[in-house]
Amino acid sequence: MPRNYKKEYKNYQGRPEQKKRRAQRNRVRRLMERLGKVKKGDGKDVHHKDGNPMNAKKSNLKVVRRSKNRSFARNRKAGKK
């Protein structure tokens, strides 16, 4: 069955909680850039250890390779110990 991209995009656009999480991830990325931990185009991601993008404590953040950060399934138990 083919995907309905228009419907998927419409559903994504209307979710304020998704926008807040994305904005928080962008904010944390800018913070790490100011601290000199990452650079634009370096192939690194800022990983939230507990999986919660709203938790921006320095102890919860880690710089990892993009391939490493995006290699596990995104579900409730993913990446949690």
C-alpha cells in the first residue's frame, strides 16, 4: 500500500508538542555549538541519554556520531537502561 505523504505532513504540522520538542532539540544543539562541543556539518548529534528532549541538563547530554544516535528503534523502551 503506498504512503499518503500529504496526510502524514498534515498530521505532523498540527501537533504543538512535536514543535516544542523540536524547538528544544534545536536549542540544545545551539548550546553545544556555543560550548564548542559540536560544529555545523560535523556529522554529530546531541544525544539525550534519557530519551527526553525536554530534559536539557548537561548530565543528560552527550555528543555522538549521527549514525550511532539514529541506529536504534524509536519506541518507549529505546535507549533506556
